[in-house]
Amino acid sequence: MDYVSALLPPVVMAAFFTALIVTIVKTQGGANKAKEDGAVDAAMARAENVRQSQQNSPETSGA
């Protein structure tokens, strides 16, 4: 009976891991993909605008 107690935790972890992977794969793409891509594109554009504005603005020094 010791083999059951030795094998149960890895089997349970494997089942949960498999369920996690299946859930991740199922939620990729689909209806939300365009919305997620749009959010990433908007964040990248904001970051690029900030970077460009910092490069173009003259640096002010206290001395």
C-alpha cells in the first residue's frame, strides 16, 4: 500500500499540470486575441512616444 501513497502526489500534480496546459492553450487566440493585441500595440506606441520625447527634449541641468 506504500506504493499508492508514493504515486498519488505525482499523479495528482501531473493531472493538474495537464489541466493547466490545456486551459492555457484553449485561451490563446480566439475572440480576445485582437483585443489583447490592440492593448499591447497601444502600450508599445505609448512607450515609443515617451522614448522619442525624452530624446528630443533638451536636458536641463541645475548648474
